[in-house]
Amino acid sequence: MKEQIFRLAILIIGVAALVYACQPKPVKVDKPLTSSVTPAEWTRNMVIYELNVRQYSSDGTFASVQADLPRLQRLGVNVIWFMPVYPIGAENRKGELGSYYSISDYKAVNPEFGTMEDFRSLVAKAHELGFKVILDWVGNHSAWDNHIMLQNPEWYQKDSLGKFVSPYDWTDVVQFDYSAGPLWDFMISAMRFWVEEVGVDGFRCDYPGQVPEEFWFRAYNELNTVKPVLMLAEDEANSFLLERAFDMNYAWAHHHLMNSVAQGKRHPLALDSMLRYELLYYPGDSYRLRFIDNHDENSWNGTIDERMGSAHKAFAAYLLTIPGVPLIYNGQEAGLNKRLKFFERDPIEWKETGLFEFYATLISLRTSHPALRHGKEGGTFKTLKTGNSKVYAYVREKEENAVAAIINLSPSAAKGVIRDRIEGTSYENVFTGETVVLEKGMQVELGPWEFLILKK
């Protein structure tokens, strides 16, 4: 009898420990960031679309992109980020066509894509259809044969032997030296050119941690005297940039964690810990860029299918409902299943896969629902206990509006039970239209990587 009682006690302790392990734990943050940056109102419901002109169409031109804008409008994205559209340097060029990030002229366009008037027409048409447009800005280096390299070599770094410096293995570019004051004036005037003369609405800034923070602070303020702009930092290590100079930075660690969870290398609970840490650490009105794919990941680290496999749609549903700004990489909505070549022509294969409708449904929810707005205007984020550490559930609420997600983040079927005290509330399944009552005791059975996305 004593032995049976002892075994029962051990079993109870084990179950309690398992239940405890399946619940989110407190997150501590040493010193949260503060910010004086106020994002433009038009950024509050944005979904960004990264567009590679060279690979977007069979001819790789601005005109072909412009002709396809109505399709992007149907997809529902509302901000188009153009990868660099500037002329590419010929000296030390990589590959046949070179890297977009080796710029020979900061106030011109790549003639392979069309003329400046073609690009102005594209920006004007995008604005007419309700899009905002941001440009990739490369502020830390230029091509060897950029005209400013020829006219002002003192604006560039040199090593101890007096030779110009190429960062890393980027031998097609030369690193700027921002101790040269006139360089600041030149770069900001070039950025103003695109805002004032062409009408772009902001910049995705490449590798900004290699440029002084004070430069970005000055650029942010001067550009905003022209009109409210979006400043996106391709950076996570220098998060202080969000305090004065950028609206948004990359959530790189979160991206890599998603890949690890999809591959079974990390536990789904790690995602909840990271999200809640970010919500405490980053200023309430700073944005985090969320992505499954982008040009770097696709070309150098593998396709979505290579990195996520059958988990892809579950993570897309997750990504488009958590706090942060979603990014769609061109071709993602068509099941892009190849690594696009970076220095050659390698057009996207546009296919009918059903993903367009899938993404359009999620993007429509994201851009129209009050609880999913960005920054301080968005809804709260609360994790729901399910009793199963692989069934991740959360709800985002703003006043009477709410979006809930219940996602099986595993390759096996899973069951869960909502354990939080929730008054029975009717939600609509955004994919089926069916009514679902979310309440304490609600039981769910989900197949591998299956999910429910619900709206109120």
C-alpha cells in the first residue's frame, strides 16, 4: 500500500512538473530601450513586399513591375521595398551583372531596368494604387568606380599601408570613412533627392551599424522635414539605433529561431520567451521586421522549403498575427522553390500554387483588423495555456476587437485544452468562416503544423 501511495505521489509530482514546464515563464529584461521616434501614421497597418527588379519578370524592367502592381494590390501588401535600383559598378564586379549593393551613382537608376522616367512612372503608379515605396539605401560603401571615389578618395577608408578597404569578402566595394564631414552632406542630399524629386517614402538601410549613429539621426530629421518617412535598419545588434533614428529594425534572432523550431532543433516555447522579451525590451512604438524569407536568406541560406518544409504555412500564420511588421519576399506567394542567383539573371517562376489566396487572406486580416495594428496602436498580446507545450496559443485584443491563434508547432498531431479563464466568445475562422467559441475548457485537436486563426 505504501509503495502504491509512493508511486502515485511520484506520478503526481511528475505531471505537475510537466504542466509547469509547458507554461510560459517570467521574462526578465535588464534595461528596456526608450525612443523619441514617432512612426508615420501610414505605417500602422503596413505589410512590406520586398521586390528584386532583376528577377521579378522575364525582362527584369521597371515597366514589367508597373504592369504587375494590380496583382500586388490584390495580394494586399501596401509597402513595396525595392532592392537597390542604382547603376552597378563595373570595376571588380562579381559575376556577370554584379551586386545590387555595389553602387556607381547614388542619383541614377540601373539602365538594365529602364530609365529614371520609367522609375518615376512606377513610383507614381504605385502611389495611385495606394502603395508606399521605400528604397534600399547603401550608406557604408560604394563601387570602386563610383564618381565620388574618383573625385573624393579622402572619403574612403585606408588600411595601414594606405590601401583602400573592402569590408569582409565584398571585394567589389570600398568602405566609406565617415570622419569626412562633406560625405555626410553628400549622402543626405542624395537621400533627399529620392524623397523630394522621385517621391519615395523611406529607406531600408543596408548594414547601418557601420555608419555613425549621429549620421542617421541627422538624416532621419532632415528627411522628415520633407515628409514623414519610414526608416528600416537592416540591423539587430545595434538596437540603440531605434532610440533616435529608425522606426524599425530586423528581428534576425526571431527568424533564425523559427527555422530552428521548424527543424526540430528548438522547442516552440522558446518563441514565446523571445516574443515576450522583445515586448518588454523594445520601445512600444518601435517596430520589429518579421520575415520567413528575404533576399539574403533565399540566395545564401536556402529556400523556405529547405529551411521550413511543411511547417511553412504554420509559421506564415504565426508571423502575420504576432506583434511586428510582416515582410513578404517576391515569389513567396507563388511557392518560390529555388535560390535566386545574386549576380546573374534568374527570373522567378510564377506559378499557381494556392499560396496567393492563403497569403491574401492573412494579409487582409493583418491590414484591416484593429488588434493587429503596429506599435502602440496595436492590441495586447497574451499567451494562452493549452496544457501542451507544442500547441502555441495567443490572443491579441484592442477594445472589443480580437484575433486569436492556436497553432500546432510540431510535425505530429497534437491535442490541447484552453486553460485560461476566458468568457465564451464567438470568433470566426478566417479561412472557413465557421464560428468557434473560444473559452476555458475548449479542446482542440490539430494535425501536424495545423492551426486555427480566429477573429472577433
